[in-house]
Amino acid sequence: MEREEMEKEILKGLNSDQRNAVLYDHAQNGPLMILAAAGSGKTAVLTRRIQWRVLQGVKPESILALTFTAKAAQEMRERVQKLFPDADIRLSTFHSLAYSILREKFNGKFGWELAGFQKVPKPVSEESEYFACALSERRIAARKLSREELFNPRLSHKLVRKLKPIQESVLQSGNIVFEDLIYLSTDLLQNNAQVKQEIQQRFQEILVDEYQDINQSQYLLVRAILGDRPHLFAVGDDDQAIYGFRGADIGNILRFRRDFPHSQLLRLEWNYRSVPQVLYLANNIFKEKPLLLRKTLRAGNHSQNPLFLENRRPEIWESDNPQIEMLRIVAKIRELRTAYDLEFSHFAILVRYNRQRLYYEEALADFSIPTFREAEEDSPEIPGVHVETVHGSKGLQYTVVFYAGLAERLTPGECEGTRKQRKRQLEEEKRLFYVGVTRAEAVLILLYCKKRFWKGRLSEFKPSRFLCYLDRPVLEKSPMPLFLFKIRCVLLILSYMIFATPRFLFRRFLMKKTVDAWVDFHVQDFAKYCFKVLRVQIDIANQSALSRVDWNRPVFVVGNHQSYFDIPIVFLSLGRTIGFFAKKELTYIPFLNFWMKALHCIFVDRQNSKTGKIIKERIENSKETVHVFVFPEGTRSKDGTVKPFKSGAFRLASDLNATILPIYIEGSRETWESRKNTDKVIVKSTILEPVDVKVLAEDHPVNPKTELVPLVYEQFLRAKNG
């Protein structure tokens, strides 16, 4: 395969953010932290990054990729070797790497000898009983120290003196636990210049998977191998940090920019797993996160399966007891299997605790529904409904998910300790809930049972606090008179804008780094608030088409115009905030003018014949990539017809080789201008197929008026006619 073909193969199918990650330049930009949202294809990014670096001439043996499981390392190896079958890349777990360093020779001596061992170290599983006795002999409380922390360099000097005999005993016997490997190999790298030099020369590039799950000792090992070099490619998701009980430190992600001052942060937000309605719930969970770490999951699943196209809202099932709950689960499984030709393996019941699994497995067996069993040495895999803990389901996905136990003391689980410890545990429980939600592909049903046997007795449970993250559906009817309803809407919407203004000014002058992220989030929130007040339900179709748009290039979003509220509909449809073309007269309206400028809107003077030229020069001179929305009809349609398009915006798009993204809006006039009552209104927004002018221009010169306008206009007519 030629080099050019290999480049195309590596970059094929990547969205713009994934492509930026794969092509990242460490020498120019420093270490990279990728915040990879659930279902965003992080494994594909890691493996293609390795392939890209090999293609760029980096020696395969100088690339070190660290994962948490041998299975993940093997999966990555197989993907890399599809393009480079002979590439000798070090794909390893942390413990395997540490063990290899200790077993390697450096100038005639093994690493384990340099680390102080008298015998070849051998990991053993049963050390806890001996260790507890040894602590007791030295009057050290067993609760103060776990066996895994014996060689922790952060222990106090006083404690280390007491532990010295135990440490020496381990070094003499060679009987170690896995965490010893990390501590001792790191200590060797930090304190032996020759070992450090040899390992750093060997590994020129370091990639770390699941960065949110590494603990302090693993972090120090990475730093010891990396040194002061910039070639660190870390992938993680702080929203999926659920292993704090195993010592994983989410602070490694939160501190990344401080640990590596010249580093960059990149987000992978396109989710190729779940339908949009599931992602709306997931996005609600972390609304209060710091802006710089906040992610917005965007729907990129292109499945044409009827169940996926329905885009079902997550449901809450409330049951009086487990028996009623189980009857509903079984009925739903049978219904969906019949209607959509699903296998039992497409279904999963997720629980918080292992002890919950047994009940659901036995209950399914009572209804002759098989449960999944992994293959063992003496038996093959048994397909069936997956009954998993949420921890066990991480990294997996299921078409239909029943998330059981949405009750206090179950989800979230019981938090113990000091107030600070309980707060930390509750934050992890929240992340665990997020992981459970994002396992669902098409259907998510949250189960709350009022009473169940728990810990040997019948207990009553309150609904989980996490259920508040579900958006409440708009009620069908309202008795309020229409004129009072409209006055109320105007006052509430205006109040939101007024109270948000000083907060924006505070950010603009005192927190400039976060002002754009703040505006983006709050404009989205404002749009949701508007339609909540207006009692409008927005149904968005074909959102996955947005993942085919390269947002690193100019994008012109075009839509039909029926209502004052079309622009917030567009914001919600895109899942992002962009500027828009607006007539100059709108600058005379207080607050509206202020916020339009904050959104970088482009004002058009319709009386000036040179307006098009002025706008083009302004866009070309801007340092920002232009993302702008325009109504090519020029005015609102009062009868729902799509009026002829003016060609000005299309000429600009052609000059800039932009992508044109059409959005067809249906029923928005009923939200205000043609509203007859205060009952719920449903507005449908459909993302149409993007038109990439750059691609069209590769074959022939593009005429905006005779080619682009008809091409886009026909899409609108097809959408209107169904």
C-alpha cells in the first residue's frame, strides 16, 4: 500500500475532533489531554494515532502505550497490526511494564537487584494475612495501611522506620503484590540515572488509555519515563472515573494543565452509541461542572434500525414491589423482541451491587429467559440477557437497558465517613450513574421499586435523587388565557436575559478564558428555558448528520424562517451556539443587541449595496473560523411555505469553501405568531444533508446561484413534502 493510501486509510471515517487528535503535534503544542466522552471512539483514536506516528517515521519500538487490561492491549495491538503487521510497539499494562523493568539487565545487573531484591520478585496473591500480623507486631493499626501501600514513597518518615523490617523481608523473599512493582520500578527510575536514561531513550512517545483511572503510583511511573519531554498522549474521561475505591485518582485529569503547563486539552464529544434522548439525560448530569472540563455529548449514531429512529425518551418505572417490576421487565423484553426482532443478548439489566444480580438472574430464569454466561474452559458461552453491575458494564453497550435500583441507598449507594469523604463518594456515585445511563443505545428504562428485601429484611426506599436529571415532559393542557400566557412568557424570558447580563460581564472582564464556553452553555440553557416557558416540545431528527460536518472549517447553517423563535430552535438542533446574520435594525433593541454582539452576530444593512463585500472582508480578516446561521428567504413565511432563497449567503459560502448545513423547521409559527391556545406545541426540526462546497469544487467551478441554491432548496422541499 502506497503512503498516500495509508494516510487515507488511517484518517478515513474520523470526525474533525478525532482527526485533530490523530494529527496532533507534540513538538509544537506540548502534551495532550483528550477528554473522550462515552461512546466517542477513543480506542480508534489511540490506535490510529499509533499508526500515524509509525507512518511519520517514528520507530515502532519507541512507542509505549499503557492500558489497564491485557485484553485492551491485545485489542489495540490487533488494530495497529492491520496496517503495520510487523510493528513491534510496546502495548502493555502498567504492572507488566513495571515487572519488565525489574527483570531487565542494566550494565550487567538486573533491575530487581538494583531495586534491592535478594531474589527474583514474584507476585503472590496471599500476603494480606502475613502483613496484618506484621503490622500488629509493630503496633501499627491495620486500618491505617493496606498491603498495596507498603512501598508508597509518600508515607511519613516515622511510619517508614517502623515498616523497614517488613520491607526488607519482602525484598529478601521476593514475594510481592502487584502494586509493589509500580512503586519499586518508579523508585528505580527516579534514583538510578543509568536506568532512567536507558528507559527514556527507548520510549520516545507515551500514550495512556483510561487516564482517569490511574492512581498516584502509576502517574509517577508515567512521569518518570516521560521526563521533561512533551510526547504524552493521554486519553480519559473524568465523567467515568468510578474506581476511587481502588485508589484511582480523578485529580490526575483535573490537574493535567497544572502538571503540564504547556499542554493542550481536546474534547471528543460525538457519541456513536446512543440515541439523542439518552444523551440529553447524560448531559444533564454534569451541568454544574467547571466549564473548561465540561463536555456535551452529541449524537453521531447513524443506525437506520427502526428502534433507533424512534429516538425514545428514557422512562421511569415506579413499582410497589420487585414482583410487579419483574413482570413489567419480562413483558417489555417480549414486546421488543417481537416488534424489532431483537435477541436476548440485546438486553441488559444493570445494578449497583453484586447481591442485586442474583435476584434478577433467578427471576429471569423463572420466566424461562436465559441470562448471559461467559465461556469457560469446560463450557461454551451462553447467550442471553446481560445482568451486570454498572462497574462490570463499563466499556460495554446494549440496545435496551433496564437500570435497576434507582432508589436512595442503592443508586446512589450508602456513603460513609466524614463529610468530605461522603461528598467524594457521592460524586463518584454520580459518575457511576452516568456510566450506567450511557450504556444504553436505543432504550433506557430506569427502575424504582418502593419496597424490596435488602440485607435480610423488607425495606422501604425513597426515589433516587438522580431521577431529577430527567427532563419533565410538557403537559398537554393549560387553563391559562392566551393573552396572560404571552405576557408571562415575555416577562420570564426578558428576566432571564437581564439577570444573565451582569454574570456575562463579570466573566468577560475577570474570567476571559471561560467566557466563550460560558456563553455557549448559557445560550443553550436559555433556549431550553424559552421553550419550557412557552410549553413547546422540540423534536429533532437526523442529528447524526452533524457529525459529518468539519467544524474546523467555515460552516454556513441555513434554515427556513417562520417565527421569532427559529434561532433558539437552531441552537438546540445544533447542540452548539453560533452567530447569525441579522438585520441592522435589531441593534436598536436593548438586551437583544447586547446578546447578539456577545454571540458574534453579523449585522446586515439591507440598504447598502456593498454589504456583501463588507461582510466578506470582515470574515476573511477575522482570526476565528466562521460558523454562522442565515435565513436565505430573507423574511418570515406566514403560511409555512418555503419562499425562494436569496443567493448572497451561498456566494459567501462558495468563496470560503464552506460547508452548508440545511435545517428544516416545521411548526415554529405555532409557538407564538399563530398560537391559538396555551396547549402544548410540538415543533419538529430536521437536520438535512450537509453540502461541502470544497468537495463540489474539486470536480468543477461551483456557481452559487444556479447550483448551490437549487441543491439546498430542493432538500427543503423534500423535507416539507415528507
